[in-house]
Amino acid sequence: MKKEDIIKLPNDHLRQKSNKVHVVTSETAHLIEAMTSAALDWEDSRPHEISAALAAVQIDRLDRVIIVRSDFDDKNSRDFTTFINPEIVKYEGEKIADYEGCLSVGGIYGKVSRYSKIRVKALTPEGQEIRFKAEGFLARVIQHEIDHTNGIVFIDHIQDETDAFYTLDEKGELQPLDYDKDIKSNSILWD
């Protein structure tokens, strides 16, 4: 798959809950391959960004599958870890506000509060149940992707409209957007 296969708001599938994967099959493996190729193709078109993760719904498949980059710091590392039916079983730590973007919300970034630590259970691509603890940026990314499986997009969490939305300039620096001029009039975000 290519970056063009990644759906964007206002596509209403992004607002639907994804279905649980009851049996991990070869079709699930093909889905994971398609997600990975779309995420990497998107990343290859962006000089200043990595594709941190992707949910199956973002390639228009309503299955509870997410992929998360194995190394956020090395753009040359192109490996992803797959979680099937991921579920947060416990939130821990404090809520921290930080910047997020999304492949399905083109060019818009925002400050979102998320828990700093979470405990997660999921299935591996081999169908084995795993449980693990995630902290920091990994915890943020997993919460963002699990939201996708529940029909929630990161902009839904933004409370304060003033100084809350940003875009990247040609140098890869975040620049604030004017809410009334750049966001409110851009109704695709909330249609």
C-alpha cells in the first residue's frame, strides 16, 4: 500500500469502532504488511517526520490491529511491532500534555494530555497474549493508536482552542495556527 491509501478526516470510518480480531490468520499478516508499507511510504515523503504508528482503520480496515515503530529515534530502522486487540488495562503516572500529529489529520498538530504510564494487553501476530508496561512517548503512541480503534482522533482530546493547534514549517519546526482563521473555518476536522 501507498501513503495515498491512508484515509483522512472527514472519512467517517475514522469515527467508527474497529472489530476485534477473533482468529489471527494469514489475512491478518497481509493486513500488517499493508499497514507497514503505507506507513513507510508516508514517512519516505516527509523529511522531518517519522511514522510512529498506524492503526488498521487508517488504511480503511476496521480491525483492532496497530503497528508501533520499534525505534522512534532512528529513521533508518524500519521495523514495527504489531499489537492485535490492544487494550489498556491500567493507567498510571501523571497526565502530561505534549504535541501529537496523525497521518489521518493532515498537517495539523496539537497538544494532548495523556497518561505517562500504561499497562497493556494484546495479541502478537502469532496469536499469543502478551502484557507489558509502556512509559513516556511509547505510552503516548499506544494510547493514540488505541483511540483510533475506538473511533477517536487526537483532536477530540484538545480542550483549549487558543494556542492548541500547530503545523510544521519547511524546517520541521512547529508553528502555531490561528484557531479562528486556520482551524475553525477548516470544517473537515469535525465533520
